[in-house]
Amino acid sequence: MAELGLNEHHQNEAINYMRFARFKRGLCLKTVDSCFQDLKDSRLVEETFTVDEVADMLDGLQTIVHSEVESELINTTYTNVLLLRQLFSQAEKWYLKLQTDISELENRELLEQVAEFEKSELTSSNKKPSAELIRPKLAPINEGGSELLNKTVACLQEENEKLKTRLKTIETQATAALDEKSKLEKSLKDLQMIQGDQKDITELENKVAALKCQFEKTLNDSTANQKLLEENLVTTKHDLLMAQDQLSTAEKELEKKFQQTAAYRNMKEILTKKNEQIKDLRRRLSKYEPED
């Protein structure tokens, strides 16, 4: 049995169309035969005819047959366009674009294959059209199409869920990055404050060093009131030791401030007391400076 290279469903559709086309072809041939028969019945009533009479009868028959054949060919063309329209409409529902090769319509090998297919399918003895072949129009494609659509929708939903999960992950990462940025900014501000405190301690150390130098100079220059100066020197050294101890304490507080910056106020109060003590020491030392 000849085949068209199609699946069973589409091959049955082709058979259905060929039955329709064969039926229309038979009607056309019957119409042509009736034209000749009408001519025989209406004009061929005499035994002899002149050349003009024969020519007139043939011209009239030609006009009638030409009109009938032309009408049938035009109708066949329109019918084929309607068939293509049905196929294209179904394809467009699924966003498909079908293409045709007009040159294949004149391929003799394929035409002979179709003729053999028609002969084997439509002219076999006692061959009756099946229910699949007598449908008046194209069968709907909802069953297979719905399955394909459901799969497509499920795929899109799965992809949508993946995108949602990815978006949540990105949002979480962005929030964590913002929190980390805030922490870094706060740490930077604390470090800047600690650096400022370190500067104040350095200035205090410089002042203590200068005070020690001044004490040494005072000891070298003071000879007249050495005893009283020694007593005051002891007191001054004691104060100096206290200042150094407080300075050490301040340095320890500075180390703590790297972990707890809230101790800045305590450090400021300690530095204020140190400044007052240094001023008091300067006032005491000014009493023992020799007069010019």
C-alpha cells in the first residue's frame, strides 16, 4: 500500500480530502458530459449539417464547457485556500509558522506517489470509508494541545518559582551587605574617635616629658633652698608618679576603648584632672624659679 510519509491521523485526513476532491471531480465531469448530451439532444436532430452550422455548434459547446471548467477550477482553488486556512489557523493558535514549497506541487514523482496512494486507498474493491474519514471538518486538537499547554504552563510555573527563590536570595544578600556596611561605618567612626583620644594622650605624654625636663633643670639651677626644694621635689615626684600611674591607667582605658568606645567620657574627665594637676605643679615650681 502506498504511503504519504505521514502519521495515521494525518494520512486519514488526506484520504478524507481526496474523497471530497474525487467527488467534486466526478460532479465536474458529469457537468461536462451533460453539456455534450444537451448538444446532441437539442442540435443533432438532422442528418446533414453545413460547415457553418457545425462550427456554430462547436463554438457554443466550447463556451459552455470553458465556463463550467473555469468555474470548477476557481472553486477548487478557493476550496484549497479554505483548507490551508484551517491548517494555518490551528498552527497560529500554538504560535507556529507553517511554510509551503510551491515547487513541490509539480514534482512528478510525488504526484505519481499521490496517484498511487489514491488508487490503493479509494479504488480498492469493497472499501468503505471509516468513521475517521467521514468527518465534515478537521478534528480539534484540544486533547494533545491541552497536554502540551499544561506541560508548558507547568514548566513556566517552575521557572517562575526558581526566579522567586533566586530573588529572595538576592534580597537577603543585599540586606546582609547593607548591615555589614552599617557596621563598617560605625567601626570607622569609633576608630576615628579612638585615634582622636590617642592624640590627646600623646600630647599629655609630651607635657609630662616637658615637665620632667623642667624638674631636672630646676634641680640643677636651685642650690640655695636645696632642702626645701628636695622636700618639694619629693612631693613633685610623688605627684609625677601619680600622674604616670594615671597616665598608665589612661592608656589601659584607651585599650579598653577599642572594645568599648563609651569610655570616652571617663577618659576626658581623667585628662581634665591631669591638666589641672599639671597647672598646679607649674604654679608650685614657679615659686622656686630663681629671680633675675
